[in-house]
Amino acid sequence: MAVEPLFIATTASLLEQLRLSKTTDVDGLAIIDGAIQEVRLGFYDCLSDSRITVILAFASVDNPDSDDERTRTRAEKTEVMWVRILLITRLPNFFLDSSGNVPQVFNEEGLTREPRRDAKDRELVRLNAELLKSMDILKGGAACTIEDEVQASTLCPDVTPPRPFASIEPVLLP
């Protein structure tokens, strides 16, 4: 019996949101089921049973307008994010250790493409901060306002590319 998500309607819907809907390998699906189960338990550890029951009673809609609908949508997005955090560290190892048509499968799964380690670490830090913020809101905390956040971005690469002939050392003659 497959593990079902807590707030998302079906596992298939969760896999679509993670861009893993084409995953058919039994071992890969077992890793995904383990992550879903861990997230489900994590929600029960972080939120009370009564709070989860209340959130589950709210309607799940594509365009939330009321506070209740926004809370349910936030719970669904938080569940997807939490599963994504767990899979970012688990699935690349699975695809690297597997055999057969791994390169093709590996390249088709957007979540499992191996970025540079520092990029993955930054993404995990960002997702964990977002997860903590969402969990505080789901516990009944106040949602942050625009003034509460400062977001910045740069338009330059992380590493300056080498200039032409930069690797050529001048030769000094005696």
C-alpha cells in the first residue's frame, strides 16, 4: 500500500508538482514514499492533531480567496516543499547508484539533476527557511508582510569566468 500525502489529494498530484511524475522505478518510488511518510509524521509532530483536522476541513482550491482557503493552500505547498527538501538529498544518490538507462532518467527528472554543491546547499538553506516560516504560519502565527522580508538578487555569475590568455604566464628571459 502506497503512502498518501496528508494535505495533497493524491501521490500522483504530489509527484506532478515535484516534476517526478515519470518515475516508475520501484526503488525510486520507495524513496519517495519514505519521504512522504516522514513529512506526514513531521506535520503531526509540529502541528496538533486538532489543527491538522481543522486544516483538512478547509476546501482545497486552485485560487484561494478566504483565510481558510489560503491556509489549506499553504499547507499543500508546505507539504510539497518539505518532500522536495528530503528528496534533494536522497534521489541524486539513488540515480547515481542505479544502472541501466540512468543518464536518460537522471536528465528527465528536474529535481534530481546534480547542480554544483554550493548551489544545492544554498537552495536547501532557502527552502528550510521558507519551510520554517510556513510552519509558523500554519501553527496559527501571523503571516509576514512585505516589510518583514528583504529580498535581493544579483545579475552576475557566482564565479568570474577567466579572461582570454589569463592562464598564460609571462616568460621572463634572463
